[in-house]
Amino acid sequence: MRIPARFAPILFSALLSAVMVSIVSAFVLISSQGFHPGFPAQWLKSCLTTWPIAFPAVAIVAPWVRRIVGRITV
């Protein structure tokens, strides 16, 4: 299954935000509450509630960050 290149920015935003939300949610939960029997369910709930915020944020911010990086790198 191949996805047309025109969807690359959306796919990038979806994947990056999903990975970031997963990692950060796990880190915050372990830091604040430790690893406990209910951790997987709580982690999944945290991911599912924060990803809808992270996805559009990455989609909006990524082009701006790419332009800045392009200007400050050789």
C-alpha cells in the first residue's frame, strides 16, 4: 500500500505526533505515579485524549519550523 506524496505532510504530522504523545505520556505518567497495574489503560487514555491536540499542533507548526531550520543551516 502506497500513499500519494501529496499526503506526506499530513502523514508526517500524524506519525510524529503519535510517537511524541506516546513517549511523553508514558514519561509523565511514570514520573508522577510510577508504574502500577492500571498504567497501560491510563497511558492509552492519556494518549487518546492528547493526540487530537498534538496532531493539528504539529501540522501547523512543522512548516514554520522547517523554514526556520532552512534559514539557520548551511
